[in-house]
Amino acid sequence: MTILSVFQTRLTKVRPACVSYPLKALTHAIPCVRNMMYETDGSAGIMFLDSEAYFRSALRPTLLYEADDATVSHLEVNMSDEEFQPAKLPAKVLQHGIGMCPLGAAPAWATAVGTVKIPAAIITGKPWDGATLADTAEYVLYALTLGVSFGYGKAHVEGLASDREIQDWVASEYGETFSEWMKAMVSAADNHATIQQVLHAIGLADGVTLKTFMGDGPEFDALDLIGRQLYPCCQVTPLNQVAHPARLTARRAICGPYEVVEAPAPVLATAAATGSATSIDDLVVALSSKEDKRDQDRLKLGLSRTNGVFIGGLADMKTGIIASLSLPVPTAGFLECCAKKTKEEKVISFGQLLNSNNKARPPGDQRSFFRDMGLHDEVMLKNFVSGNYAQEVEFDLDKPSGQVGFRHFWALDKRSLLEMAEEKQKRDAEDAVDELDANRGNKRAHCETATLEQMTLDGVRCAFANLLSDGEVQYDCTVLGSEPILIQFGKFVMDWTLELATIKWFQNENNDVQKRECILCLHGIKETLMCGMASAAEEFETASLLRKNTTENMSKKDYESALVGAAAEFDDLKKLQIRRKPVDYTSRYFSSKAVAAQKKQRTAGPAPAPRGGPGGRANHVPTPKPVTGAAAAQAATWSGWSEEAATYTALRRSEPTFSAAASKKKGSFLCKPAFESALTPELSKKYCNKFVCFGKFCDPAKGCTKKHVAFYRFQADEKTEQYEFVLANKENVAINKNDAPRNLPEKYAHLVKAPSQGAN
């Protein structure tokens, strides 16, 4: 019987639905009463903003006190509704922060609302919500609680706090009051620097105090304010088994019960306290001949190397800090492959195991839907069995490699798959007739790799899914503390690529070049980590311990260095997404084939002018006009694919991408010619009106700087805004019946018209 970390019932559903404490009562309560509100049976958890301005829900809070039993030291919570994810929150989540708003606009639930306006001399010229405060601005201060209690029976809401969809979700689940609180917290976090400057200026002013500007009454006296320099968001610190073993055990008991696997685990190695697993000697069958003995030694070495690359342990994926290391636990299928007598049998069996698992789609596993490596390269399999992993990152994406790296988990194109299948059939035929080695065809020594065409967001997701599939079928990833760190980090990154906020950022905030950079960044993060893990496994002392099948006294330094570097680089990418900024750096990856083609073109020089004019003179060839827009930007910016971009530019000269005839037949809206725009004034500033309007045409290469995006790709709040605009101007604008949105609300169904009924 195996106890998992997944809860039998969601934590928000373990008790009947109940109404949480009103936000006003929570905000106005004195500290000791407010602390009791968070720990009552009716409180499912606490909502707050984390250090990255994400809206988070912490469940089953426990308040831990200092030695005086009066001061809260920190909180212990669970950060997931579905599985055990213990963490610590700072005590300030129970305290008050200071917000600032226009006079008369303070939330109804706020406390210590100021009645005295902040002097113009203090706030004039200060930044606020992306603008600058004028000298006529009338603003006041107020207090708000940094954490909010919520009840059972609701959804576990999390996401970017400034996202309109997340705010609407919170409003629908918990009410408008909670949504207002979230917006107030976003404002306090975004304008933290300005608020600090105001508080500092008030502290220096003569004859006034902070209390003067915050009601000057008993409500201010009851506040439990955080330090003036403290950020209003809270840092989440995961609890690990090494630093907090007793507290972790207590938290696990509080958050249960957990799902139990009744069936006995297949013949798996048991991880002991020292990190030892099934002996490598037990995985290799004793053979007789010298050649078989040599293969046996190679297999043992390959297994120890593979164990080193897929080393297990407890680690924080956000920071890269490793708490402990342990040997991974092999699965029954992997053990069966290792028990084969010859190397060829092991390779064939291992390939069947990986191919079968890659084709499987376990229910509820979203990552498995991106698996697309149903046929593994035989050369790659041999390197897998031999433990031959790349230890240095190769930045030339076209250079063949005989060592396993992350690049080999990208899906191959149809041509490569066909050649690989034909190669396998030919080799099988030679084996069937016992062909002499001298008469056999040449054997390929390098692994097949993906071509540039596969460098898409779905492509990198598939690469992550393929690596996860191969790792999970070799090692048991359900044993706490022994799941391979490489697999843990792969899940962490891939889950981020599947988030709605990430998809929107990737599509809307990045151009084609920046999207390619983002994909290469994700590829580089994983490839660098995999090479770092392989390099760490080859260190003398580490390799010696791996061959002895133990992690006792094994140094974490090299493994932690690789993981910290990958975590830091991934954190930089996440920060760009959170701030909704495009990717602003260039990777070191390049295409040697493209560079060679460019060099060959420069060496050949310009092509001779064709002769055929009068008197055998050369015909005049007009100089092509310079190309502007996306093609030129790609050619100028993308160093690694500059030749590819040049080819793309040449195509743009001869074959226009945008066809006026085809474009005029598309468009989600019908608009009268005399009416100014089919889009709202705000959306018209961002999107091209002609592009979404039936019967009109716009070519981006002619200088239009607006986004040329189909209406179905608009954001949800933008769609609602546009529907209301059409409703208000239905005499002049209508929705095109031939291009109507699939999920058009019933409220706007009467606005749909056929082009023949339209006025344009």
C-alpha cells in the first residue's frame, strides 16, 4: 500500500460551503480577534498577493507564535487545493498596509480612511498608475488588510492579480468586495514607491503625523501596520523535510486524508535513509563470455551515469536550492530491460518501453497530450543504455551529436522519421540473413535532431513532454524525496507554458523574432540543466559513490549549481511575462547551415546581369525597393537565422503575403462606409479596423503599425467591450454572419447579419 501526496477531497470541499467573515469586519478587527478569525473552522484559508504580484490562496493556515505567545512568528499553510504543498508565510499577511486613493473613492470596507487631503506639495509630479499626479489632485490615505479570509465551498482561485479575467473570477466566486480588495492591493503594490515617498514627506512635515492623515481617531489606534518600507506583498517559502522535519510531519497530518494505492507497487527498489536503491549488480545478469562481461561492465557504468543524471531529491524549483539527494527508484519495466542478456536486446527492449509510454495518454495528465515521440532513434537508445550524455551545451543547432541532450527530445520532421524507419528496416533485414559486417551498410554514429521548423511553442512543450515521459517510465516519480530533480524541474517549467497568462503574453506581447527567442530560452534552460546534471555525475567522488550505489556524503554543490542557474534564468523569463514585457535578449544558438549558405553567397558575388538588350548589352535590372516591417526587423535583429530571414524577405518581394481580394472576403464585422470605425475608440488604437472589417483591406507592409489580429484572438474583456459597442451602434455596425464567433453570447445574437444585409 502506497500513500500519495494527493488529497482524497479538495481542501476547499472538505466541509460544507459557508460564508466567510465580511471584509469590513476583518479589516476593522483588533489584531488578536483578527488572528482568531483566520484560524476558525469556518475559514478555509487566506488570500494574498505574493512577491511576484500573483493572487494566491493559502489553505489550512496555522499561526505559530514567538516565545511570548503573543506575537505571531509566521504562518504554515498548504499552497495547493489538490495535493500536499506545505509552505510558510510571513506574519505581515495578518497586518495592515497603507493605500492611497482620490478623495471620496476609498472602499467601503477600508479602515482609518483619511479626511485630510495630502498636500499638493507632497504629491505633485509623483507617478501614479502609469501617469503623473497633478497639483490639483486630491488624494487621501487609508488602511487595508494584506490578507483576506475565505470560506469553504468555493473554487481555488489563483493568477496574475492585475489580469481582468482573474479579477472577474474572484468577483464571481467570492463577490465584488473581494475583487475590490484585490484591485486595491494591486494599486498599493504598483504604486509602492510613491506611497513610501508620501509617508516619508509626512514624517518630515512639521505639526502633523501619519494619524492626522488617517482619520485621527480610534480606528488608527487599532491598526497593526507593517513597517513603512515593507512591500505589501508576501513571500512564500516552501517547507522542506531537512530544515523542518517535525513541522512537515505535523502539517501532513493536518491536511490529510490522502489517496492510497491499494495495489502493491511493482518490483521497485526501495530508497533507504541513506539514499541507496536496488544494487546495480542486481540489475545485470551474470554472463559467461569475455565479450558479454565487457558489455556487462559497460551497462553497469551506463546505469550509474543515468542514475546520476536523473538523481532524485528534495529541491525548491523556484530558487534551485537542494535540500537532499537520493538515488532514483527504477520502475519494474526498466528493471526488466536491464535484465536482458545482450546489449542489443537491452536496446530493443528499452526502445519498446519508451515508445509505448510515449504513446500513452493517462487520464488527467495534461502534459501527456504533447508527447509526439512514438519512435525513438536507435542511436539515441544506445547512448541512453551506455549512459553517454552531453556535458557541454552545443549552440550550433545543426551540428550532429553522438551524446544524448535535450535537443534530441524535439520531434523529428517527416523526412527524418522516414529515413530512420528505412534505416531500421535495412538493418533488420541484414540481421535476418546474417549479413557479414564487411557487407553491411554504413552505420550512423550521431543522433537525429530536429530542424529549425520545429522551433515553436508547441514544439518546446512536446520536447519537455517527451523527456518527462522517458524519465517517468524509467524511474518511479511518486516516491517522495526520490523523484528525479530533472523531472521535477521539467514539470515546473512545462506547467508554466500551459498557463493562460503565459499563452496570452507569448502571443500578444512578442513579435515573431521575440517568440523564437523565448522558445530558444526555454530550450537553453533545460539543455543547460541536463548538461550540468551530467557533468555533476562525472565528478570523481560523485561518480565513485554512484558506482557504489549510494548518495551518503555526496556533495550537492555541482548539482545545486546547475539547478540554481536554470532556476534563475527561468525566473528572469517569468518576470518578463508577469510585467507583460517582450523578450529583450538574444540567445547564443545559431544555425551553421544558414551561416554557410550566407558565406557561399558572399563568395560567389552578385550574379552576372543577363544579356539580351540591343547590341548584346546587359539588360537593366531595377534595384528592388527596401523591405520594411516585420521582414526587415527579422533580418536585422535575428543573427542566428539572418539567412533564413533574408530568404523570407526575398519571398515578401516577389509574393505578397496579404491578398486584397482574399482579405476583403474576411472580417468579423460589417460597417457602413460613412461610419468612422467598426471597433471601439480604445480598441481602434490597438487593432487595425480594416483587418477585422468585411470588405476592407490593409497591408501591414505599407506602414500600418497597429496589430493585425483576428477578432477571435482578442482578450475576453475586449470582446465584451466590442459587443457592447456594436449593440450601442447597431444601426451602423453589425457582426458578420460568415465569421461570427462560435461562443457569441445569446444577448448579442440579434446583431448578426449576412454581408448582403450589411451596409458596406
